[in-house]
Amino acid sequence: MKSLKTILSKYTAFLWALMKPLGIWGVFLAGLLDSSFIGLPVDVVVAGYVYANPLRFLLYVLMASAGSTLGSLVVYWIGLKGGAVLLRKRMAPERLLKIETAFAKHQFLTLMIPAMMPPPTPFKLFELAAAAFEMPIGRFLLAIFCGRCLRFLTVSFLTIKFGPQFVHGFGAFFRHHFWWLVLGATAGAGLWLWRSRRKPRTAKPRVS
């Protein structure tokens, strides 16, 4: 356990050394590259920035979210050109049908909730699906930005409270219990939608 913490600390220091000369643009670049085509541990980068300067955590959250959102345009473009074909190759027909139904009912949440989740969530598949099912680009970008903001805010609070090593530990826990956490998030979103629909609408008074 001690050796694992040492390795994680060195890895965090290495990433921080690479990004530090770029200033706040380093966290933006990490989000951009991670979402476009080069997978990077962007949560670790955000944690390093926040740990070094906790007072600027909100700026780092916004920069990482903006970079991640813009990088997603690459996947969106690929999805428009041939997303349906790629999805059929990578997913079972039953699962693809479920995602298509979810997008038809709740486009925004179907993309925003996976955007909140750290790896190994197959988020790029949801991005491809959003483009293939013709989700408007403005709503696409807003859903990703909102989801990423919530994700990086969580990373920031955990880093401020427990230090950057906790982010690594949480990532390992998430990977180990991935499907249980996804099930819980899905159930929570479904409960929220059900309750919002059951709220009685107040009738407007008639003007005589």
C-alpha cells in the first residue's frame, strides 16, 4: 500500500511538472486532449492544480471543463460522418436500442450523466450516439460542459479535503464498482424525473 502511494505521488508530480509551465492553459489542454483523441488522466491534472493553489479551484474547473467540451467536437464530427456504423460495430443491438430510446426521451441527461463519470465510463460511445442520433450541437456542448463541471468540482473538493492521493484511490474504487455506481446514478436520475413529473401544476387564476 505504501509503495502504491509512492508511485501515485510520483505520477502526480510528473504530470504537474509537465503542465505547470503552461499555467491555467495546462489544465485546459489536458481536458482538450483527453476528450479529442489522446486519453489523459485529466482528473489527476485537475487535482494537481487544485492542490497547488486551492483558492483558484473554480478557475481550474471551468478551464478543464471548457477544454473537455471543445475536444468533444472531434468525436461529434466523427459521429456525424459515421457514428451509426461505429456504434453497430462496438455495441450489441439491444444496448444500442436502449441508448437510442434514452436519447429520444431525455437527450440532455443521457449525455450529461456519463459526462460526470470518471473512467472507465465509455463516454465517447455516448458522444458518438448523440451525434448519430442528431442531437443539436448547442445542447451537446452544454450537456458535456455541465457534466464535466460537476465531475471536476467533485475532484476539487476531494483534493482540498483529502489531498491528490485520494483522487487515485477514488478512481480505483470507481473502476472496481463501476456498474453498481452507474446503476445508482441511473436510478437517482430516474427518481428525479419521476418526482418532477408528479408535481402538481398550479392553475393560473382567470381574469374576469
